[in-house]
Amino acid sequence: MDSIGMHLKKRMQATSISASDNRCPTCSRKLLLEDGKETCFYCQSVAKEDKQISNEVTEWVRNREVNELLNTFKEKSLMNRDLENATLDNYQPQNESQAQALQLTRDYIESFDGTTGLIYTGRPGLGKSHLVAGMTKEIMQKKHTCIFISLPRLFSELKDTYNKNSSKTELSILNALQKVDLLVLDDLGAEREEDKEATTWARTKIFEIVDSRIGKSTVYTTNHAGGVLLKMYGERDFSRMIQNCKPVKMDGENYRLQAFK
């Protein structure tokens, strides 16, 4: 406040300032007459500075909360080792659909606004996970918070919290998934069909996560076509998943099997 007082003192010394009988319609404080014009020093200077400080504090608190939540995933959200070096620059499309997928990924990064998503579909071994891993790294470089995790691995982490000796809770993990700017869920539809109870539990958790993120950016990869996912999750849940999501369809040969042909 000393700096504000000094600023006002300098203005009063440099110009002709006196008190007005009128009050500011915004803050109800008395107006000043500065060179014959009524002004509100509080709204012009103090409120502006207060707002800046408030914004900085709010951002600091948000970053602290998000960092604490991300620590929940310090080791668990790391990508598989084969994706650690994945970037968009070292992705090598093998056909037109893969080249288009690469361009759509670049466009998404360029226009990222935290409200829209993508769903990559196609058989295994086309580079879906490679593309979204590279995307995640680039969006993080733009100072956005991101979590990339495969759904089978996520389910394992959630189940681990049911152990009474777990250092994490299910709620802390779900909160982290809810609050990040971008959530990437790799391998949608990988639940085990032979275990009906486990499959029902897994799909319930997916819906909880998706429902908590309505209006935020979520990106999926899946080996299944849209019709299969619709049957798998049902109309209500699947329509929530793909809300504000643009499909990215990829085709081609499984690159992992090329050496065996």
C-alpha cells in the first residue's frame, strides 16, 4: 500500500487534484477532481492492483493443488517405456490415414483450449499411443497439466487403494483425473470380458471419471470400432465419453508384426 500512497502523492504533486462531492458508481468511494475531471483513484489503481494480486494468488493455489494431485501419479502416470521417446516428429505414418491422424494431432495441439477431445480408433500397432504420447508432451510444454495412463494400469492403481496399507485413496486418484487440463486414457475397451463382475466395476469407474470431466478435454485410444464401443458401454455412457470428441480413424498393418511376415 506504500507504493499506492506514493503513486497518489506524485499524481497530486504533478496535477491539480481535489475531492469531489460525488461518489464512484462502481465502488461508492468519493471521486477526485483531477484537472477538472472526476476520476476514481481506487478503481483506476488500487482495484486493478488488487485484482492482479488476487489472480496471482489464485493461480499459485491452483498450481499447488494440481501439483499435489499429480504427485499421486508421480510414478504411476509414467508412460510405458516404449513411449518415453515418442514424439510427433519421430512418428512415421505408413499410409494416408496415419498421415491424416498426425496432422489432426498437430492441429489439436495448436488449437488446444481444454474443452474438446479426440478418440483414436484402429487395430493394434498403428501408432495410436505414439501419437497421443507425443501430443501429451507438447501440450505439457504449453504449461497445461496432463495425465497419460492406460486404462488397465489405472484399474490396477484403483484396486491397490482398497488395500488398507495403501498410501493413496481412490478419491485422491479420481480427483487428480478430474482436475487436470488434459486426460489421456489409453486402450479404451481393454476390460476383461470373461470376468463380468470386474468388467462392470471397471466400466462404472470409467463413467465416474468421464462424467466428472464433462466440459474438459479427454483423449482416448481404442482398438475397437465405434459400434463395438457403443455395444460395450451402452448408449448413455458412450455418448458421454464421445461428447465434444472428434474421431481419428486409422488403418494399416500392425507394425509390431512386420518382422514376422
